[in-house]
Amino acid sequence: MTHSPPEAGARLMQQLRAAFILEGTTYTAWCRAQGIDPSLVRQAVYGTWGGPKGRAVRAQVIRAAGLRGAA
């Protein structure tokens, strides 16, 4: 399991939230539409849920937000 520095996770969360707003939705709305608890996605982004499923969720949200090179 890998943990990213808290600053990196916080910055990525800001980028994700902004990207979803620019797309006309929100981070929370996207999470709910995917059937994923927003707190679990946040854990994946911050690296505290860093196992295979957490990494997959992190990659999924990054792709959905359209962020390139953020993984």
C-alpha cells in the first residue's frame, strides 16, 4: 500500500472538484452516480485506501474528471 503526501492528496482533491464543476456537475454527484461513497473516493485520492480497489477508484475518478497525468 502506498501513501501519497497529504498535500498531494489535498491538491488532487481540489483539482478533481474544479474539473467536475467545469463539467457542470460536482464531485459528490459523480460519486453518487457511480454508486460509490464520496468518503471512499476521498480516501483513495488521499492514498489512505491504497490497495488495488482504492487505486482503481482513484484512477476512475481521475479519468472521469479528465485530469491527465494526475495519477
